[in-house]
Amino acid sequence: MEVESLAALKGAFETWRRGKHHPREAIPATLIERAYAAARHHGSSAVARATKVDRGRLEARWSDRDARDNGAAAASVPAYSRLEMAALTTRPFAEVETPTGLKVRLFAETGEALGLLSALLGAGGAR
């Protein structure tokens, strides 16, 4: 995929602004998509200066798209695991050691514990 130059993008925005029918007219979808693509390559600050599009709008689009792209992976990893001290046994049912040396021992077969175990083993970092 060829990256558009900032000069060409600036010219396209200037042409569109000269032909607008009213001052608050929305930027055409094709034009803003070109700005998003250029911002990924040239940086949002440079594209914002060239196109006079708010830098925050360009950066918000990146974070929205990245969140959507990584949403499936992020949703499968539990954010935390609950630890109940009352029903601990003397032997864990699972023990995982990460490459950094962190050991995780699971004593109770709860849904959260199995989700954590699945996330640790799915990452490929356990031994």
C-alpha cells in the first residue's frame, strides 16, 4: 500500500474546503480515511498541521480501531482472580511458572481459576 504525501493530502483538504456548501459541512468519509491512513504513517501531529483536522480526532480514531482489533483477545483474559482463603487445600491442582520466574499456584477449581489458567497457558509463556 502506497502512503500518500502530506502535500497531496493538504491539497485535497484545501480543495474540499473551497467547495463546501456551508461552514459546518462534515468531512467526506473518503477524505477523513485518507487522513487516518496518513496519520498512521506520518504521525497525527504532522497530519493535523497539514489538514487542519483536530489531532485528537485522528488519535481517537486510532485508539478506537486498535481497541476493536484487540477486543477479542482482551476480553478472554480475566482482569483479576478472587482468592478465598477459607477452603484452601494443602496441594494445588495446578501450578504454572512463567519465563520471568513468576509462579502461580491454583488451589480451588473455580471458574475464575480455570479462566486464569487458560489465559496463562494460552499465552504460550508457561513451562
